[in-house]
Amino acid sequence: MVPTTLLVETAQAFQPGRALDLACGSGRNAVWLAEHGWRVTAVDRSAAAIESLQKSHPAIDARVADLEKHEFPIAEASWDLIVVCLYLQRDLFEPIKRGLKPGGVAIVIVLLMEPGHERSLFRVQPGELVRYFDDWEILHSYEGKSTDSEHHRAVAELVATKR
């Protein structure tokens, strides 16, 4: 499992602490974080993915929860890093912002609107993602073809830190 390039580049610049990987899927980012000293909680609604992650990496606090049903409350000021990769749920942005400690970092990668997908609820419009974090310090913002070897679609990427 290859972690997201943006996560690796970003996380290496910070002292490991508590990390939350939302909609973690198979756990490629959670595993990398745990292997690099982060205390990781990984959340996904797929029981099979979480069970596999628990078996292969028992140090990761892997939990089954449907984020759309708000089954995992993000505790306020509890996380040094929160990552959401290729999952868009707009009402999670405020809990993510509240969940980070001062100086904490959010890494968000979502699909970007492309021709033929104009009506998709699971893609952001150009400039939309950065507006959710307009009161934060933006460390990285990118819109365009993904540079991640695992994906080739257009994405919006954001790395922001809580002031």
C-alpha cells in the first residue's frame, strides 16, 4: 500500500502526535503514519476494511463508523493531524477544524469537478475547498490532475494549519 504523496510530504515536516484518518479505506495513509511514529485513529464505514486493518496493524485504533450518519464524533482540540483523502462530506469540515489542536494540520484531497461530472455531489467546484478554510493558514493548495500515482482524476488538495 502506497500512501498519498501529499500526506508523506506534509507529515514528515511535523513532530508525530495524534492523527485521525477519516474515510481511511484500506488504511494506506494510517499505516504510513503509524509506521512513522504517529498515534493513529482510522475511521471507515467498511467493516471489512477496518477488520483487515486491525489484523495487520493492531497499533492503529481502527473503527467502523458511518461518517454520513455522524457515528464518529470528532473530539474538539484533540488531534495534531487530520487527513481526508478522496472523500467529500462538506459538513465534516467544521468538525475537522474544531478537532485540531492549535497548530494542528488538516490535509484534504477531494475530487474536482470535471466535464461530464457537473452535477456530482462528490466533487468540489474550482476554489470551493480552499473557501472552507479561508480563516486558516493555507500551507498548500492545488487544483488539477492528481500527482498521486494511485489516482489520475482531477483533484483539489489542501493543507491548512489552525492558527
